[in-house]
Amino acid sequence: MKTPELDKFVDETEPWVCTQCGYCRTVCPIFEQVGWESASPRGKLYYIKELLRRTESQQGVIDDEFVKRIFQCTLCVRCEGICQTKIDMGRLWQGIRAELGSRGLWPKEIQDLFDATVTQHNLYAMPNEQRTVWAMMIEDEILPKVGKVAEVGYFVGCVAAFTGRIAGIPESTVAILDAAGVDYTILGPDEWCCGNPLFFVGGHSAAVELAEHNLEKLRELGVRTLVTNCAGCFRSFRNEYPQLLGRDIGIEVVHFSQYLARLIEEGKLTFTQSKAITVTYHDPCELGRHCGIYDEPRYVLNSLPGVTLVEMANSRAESECCGGGGLVKGTNPDMSLDIAAGRVDQAVGTGASEIISSCVTCRLQMSEAARTKDVEIGIRDIAEFVADFI
Amino acid sequence: METTLTSQLERIVGTEDVAVSSLERKLYSHDAAPIPGVLSLFFKTLPDLIVRPDSAGEVAEVLRIASEHKSPVVPRAAGSWSLGGVTPVKGGIVLDVGKLKKIGDVSSDGSSVEVDAGVVWKDLMRRLDEKGSAVLSYPTSAPSSTVGGWVSTGGYGVGSLRHGHVADQIEALEVVTAQGEVLSVARDSVDPKMEWFVGTEGQFGVITKVRLRVRKKPAASIVRGVYVSGRDDLTELVRDFAKLGTPLYALKVLDSGLVTLRSMLTSGHKEDRSLVLLVIEGSAEEVSGAASAFEKIVAQKGLEPCADELAEAEWQERYWPMRIGRLGPTVLGAETVIPVDRLTSVLREMVLLGAKHDAQIGIEAHVISEDSVLVLVMYLADERKSLKYVTRLSLVREIVKIGLSHGGQPYGIGLWNSVYARRSLGKEYYTELRRLKARFDPQGIMNPGKFFRAETRFGIPITRAPYAVVMNALNVARRLQ
């Protein structure tokens, strides 16, 4: 069977180098939940090979169960790290999702989300003019920042912009930027989704318009450094955009945890508060495994007066997923929450009283898991946590 | 009848833990080795269903129902082997022990731990490490393979040189027989004997629990390596290193061909000589003493030692022998246990075999006792090229034959080595096991059509080597085209 969409993402030999050793099974959060081979990376690869083996006359149908399983993947890419032959799993999963999309096989939840992102420019299908709804309580301070010319741009991202429960993240972020004397701008209604939900399903061609729009607006405002709390937006700008557009995007992309480290190192951010507290740090997949950012968030936490950082059994490249990636939250909400609960349990095992993360989705996921499973542990984004020390 | 079987099993384990979908059945129809589709003419590899019990009691119920239906039962864990041990030959039920994954506490004297059969070695090793303990030995597939799987199949791996076969490390087993009887078999049990269930690949029942001997985590552990040009001196060198005695935990040779292939995949370490790696463990004094003895041997022989950090990095790669598959894209392999004094000759012949067939070969040799070496021969193939791939498969038989011609044995039996079962097990033991088969599995439902002898889906015994089977299959396929 010809797979033109998949071929855009990985070399044609990529699925064939799978040795079926099964190492991926032991780190896959979905396999941990489901337990059937069809949910494991190697099981999916076995079926992909079978599809590739089919001749044109044997096209046949693609198994519904396989389609379901392909969207049961958080794209945490932990499978890539343990793979015998280092298969480029992230690209492969994106590619096969694109292939299914080109055949009209996406689940409805995926198609709806895709359409909303393309037409409304945010994944919640909200009116995009309401991008600053998170700043409702601090409008006087924030509105002057919208559309002003500045070298630093703060990209809020759809999740933080539209989810009231975590409005504290952008609020804390701007408080820190102000405390450090950073002159920054916010795109406001001109901020469009970074395209991450489209990248998750291999909808790269549809993401070009979003990427070009965001870059154009940032350029108009003279932005040279882009800061974001969202690990997904960060990954999109840093990893996907240059590849998608085939050029250097001309803007430095910095995750807020990195920016915090920079401000501390440069002496621009100092702390007036000390709190004796033990915390553990959860490495978001998109910041850690996808982008290799592990040290800066830890540097920040270790710089806070009175804070003791303890590590979970699985951290850094071995970090467990929060279950919120890959659009699994949309297709399999219960499974997604169960995965988050597993991660929260691991954090509880460290004796820490709070989990600190650097991803809006991880923060939402783990908070929801702790709440619904009645687990007593605090969960905050690094921006929220740091803001308490200034 | 299938519906009845399915619903009966669902009543035991729940509907969530029985799979009958065509996708799932396909995924449980094979192990790690890519098998050409034409072999489905001979073997009914597609199971009827897959069941996942989560206790020995449920395993027993499943086996009782299978007996009632005279349905074949293929026990399966990680499915990471490549000898067809978990490949159904006559369809039936695949019994996945993946839900049996409880790790018990280390005994109060620190000498053993009870674990479920589906526990992955890596998880056990990590848990023990947290408690200051360690396993005695483990398979190189530890990141995915299970305790039950290794006890049922191979049993040699890292640490065997010091601690022997896994059979020497088991205090007790829990096994469910084909008739659904749950047996607790201690090490000193006379009838049934524990050994009957070790390495017999699910022929007598399903292992559900293992009490393993463990050790205190060693105070010190170092890795040393030395480069060797050519293969002439390897046998003598390995023998000399093996005499380092107790602190020597593992001793492994990466043949020059494998080192070259691996170099092609890395931007850093470029090398084309063989590399001998030693892992030395024990008290600080023991380790220091053995390290000095190693240095003395290396100096005496005028060899070049590998930088310690490189040796350590190579050792960390021990779990990923199939890295070279990226060059294939398929990697095939065969294992044979040979006398240590035949190492040089065997390596030479393996390399010649590769050259003759124009196959790139990579060999790892693990010294598993003072007298024997487990040789893993890997070679590159391309499963997309059907006809050439089938001929490439035949090299497996040639590799085993080289081992046999030097007084060796195939490592493991499964489906593909079943023609060597009598020789591997010894005629007397083979006969005893056949007798036991009739006792523990009178209906012959446990993992049928392999181990004692390979049989086709129609029950016709395959008396010739797998190569012949494959060739016949190929001929049939050609005629059908």
C-alpha cells in the first residue's frame, strides 16, 4: 500500500527497522493502561508494516481498532529513547495520523478539534478576540501591553488563555516579567494557535497559515525573543516551525522556565520571600524529551530560598507522561486522567508537598487527577510557584 | 464452540481480558522474528483468542476450560524471543501472563524474593536496587523480557559466569498444569522436580510465580575493556580472564565485525577491532585486586586497553544488541552454546559463513561458565524482499550447524530448533520429558507442535530441519504464483 502522507514524515525504511523486541511496551503509558499488544508501539508498528506490505490490488480496509489505537498515544516519545534501533517515533506517529486523515479516518473528536483550530485559530473554538480573557482581573495592566512594540514577546497559548482554572499561570508570568523589569508585548487577539494540535495529527500543511501569521505579527512588533509557558507552543515554534517553513524563523524561542533561569543568572530577578517547602519537578514530555530542557527548571527551583527539590523515580528523559499529550485528552479522557493519576502517585511517593511543572497541560492534568482521585498534593506551574517568592 | 469458549473465559477473567478481534489475534500470532507469510500454509499461527488472567487461580480456570475444549494453549509473556516459542502452531488460546506482575518483599535474610511470572526483569532489578539488593543474573533483554519467560526458555545471560544458569537461582516455582492444578514446587522437591518446568517452554504448564535467589548489591563494580586484533588469540585471552575468579561478574566479546557495524551507527567511537569487556564486582578490595590482575594480563600480552569510560559506555549498550538492525532494516539472529576452547574457530567459521552468503554479520559472545560460551550471531536482512529474505532465514540453520559441529548446542528450542530437541536435551532426558508430557498434559494442549518435535497445523511431524520447511514453503509459494 502506498502511504504518501506517512512518507512525508519518515524515511520509508523507518517502520521496517522495528525488531519487535518489545522494550517500548514497558515505557508506554497507553500500554500500561490497556495492556493489549495493539496499544503498544511495537504492535502499531507491526500493523503498519502489514499495511506497507499490501500491494495496490490488496488495498483493503484499515482496521478500525488500529485507527482507535493510533489516537491512543500521548506522543510522549518515551518509546523512542528505549528503542533498539532508535526509530523516529514522534514523526512516525504524526505521519500515520496524517495518513489516516487523508483517508477520512480521523475520529470525530480529532476532526472537530482540527476544524476549530483552522477556522477559529484556537483549539477551543472560542472567539479569538477573547484571547485576553485570562487577564480579566488585571486588564488595566495587561491591555497596554497588547500590540505594543517590544523585543520580548509573551506568547500565552490557547490553553492558558482560555482555561480559567489556570489563569494564574499567565498572571504570575506577567507579574514576574514586571518584577524583573522586562519590557514585553502580548499579541492578544492577534495571537493564533501555534498549530500544535495540527502537528499532533500530522496536519502540517494546515499549520503553515497559523505559523506565518504568528511570525508576521511578532515581527511587526519587533519581537526578537519569544517567551511562552506552554511546552507545546514552545515545541511548535522551536522544532516544528523551522522544519515546516524550511527556514530559520529569525526569533529566539525560549521557554519561560529557561527565561526565569536567565533572569536569575543576570540578577534581574531576586527573591524577597523564603519558604521551607519540599517540591518535586515533573518534566513535561514536550519540554524534556522533545526539546531536551531539563536543567533550567531545576536551576530555578534550586535558586528559590528555602526550597528543597526531590526527584521522582522517573525524571528527566525517563519522566512519565501526564497523559495529556497527543490529543488523548480529547479522544480518551478517562484514560488520560488515569495516566495523570499514576504520575501524581509517583510524586506523592517522594514526600514532596507540591509538584511543580513547566507545562500548562501537565498542570491541568495533574490538578484534575489529584482532585478527582482525592490525593493531597499541591500542583503548580513553575511561574505560579516562583511568583510567590518575589 | 468458539463462542462458548470465549464466553466461558470471559466469565473467568472478565470481558476486558479476552480478545477476539482480528487485529489482536494478528499481533499475538508471532514473536520477535519476522516470519514469511507463506509459512501460514503449514502453521496456524493465528490464535482463536487471547486471554489475560491476573492470578494463578484464573490461570487454572482458563486451563481447565481449555482442557474441556481440547484447545491448544500457548503461554506468552513479552514475546521477545525469536525461536517461535510463543508462536501458535495450531491456533487456540494465547495465555498472556502480562497481568501477573507483583514483586514481593525480599526475604528477611535478604536471600530471595518472590515475583510473579509477568514481572519484567528491568522492573525487578530497579526495585531490588532501591532495597540494596540485586538479582544474580539477568537476560540482555531485561528491558522487556519477564522472569517467567526467561525461566521457561533460555536462562543464560549477564552474570551467568558467576552465578550459573537461572535454574540454579530458583528457590521455588508456582506452576499451573494443563489440567488446572496449581503446584508449588520447591528446589528440593522430588516429585515433581523443579527442573521439569525450567526451560521446558510451557510444555507442562504455566509458570505463575518464581522465588528467586538474590544478593546484596555489590559494594563496587567496574567495567574494563581491551581491544584485540584478529581472532587467533581470543580463546586463550578469554580463558585467562575467566581465571580472574569470583570478582568477575561478566565477560563478553564483541567480535570485530559487530564493532565495525556499530561504529557505522555512531559518530563517536570508531573502531574495527574486537572488544573484550569484563565486569568486575565485589568488595572494594576484591575489585581492585581483579582490576590489577586484568591490567597485568593486558600488559603481558601487549594488548591495548579500551578507555574506561568507553568500556563503561559499551557495557551500558548491553541491552541493545540489535541496534545494527537499522542497517538492515531487518536483523536476524541465532544463538548457540559452544565450548570455550572452540571460540576462535567458531567465530572464524561464522564470519566465513557471512562472507559466503554476502551477509553482514555481527557476533557477541557471552562467557557463561569457565567452559562454555553463548554465541549470539546477528546478521542483516531485508524482510521487504520476500524471496531473498527466505533464503536469508536459512542462515539460522547454518549458524546452529557450526555450533553443533564444534560440540555445541542450540540455545533454546521453541519451534525452529525443535529438530535439535533430542540432541539438546540428551536422549535420556528427552525421553523422560516426553513421559512427563503425557502425565502433566495428557491431551497435549500445552504449546503443541513444537519443542519435542515440530508439527504442522495438521499434526504432520516435521522431521527435517527448518531450512527444509522454509524451502518447501517457498516452493509452494512459487507454484501458487
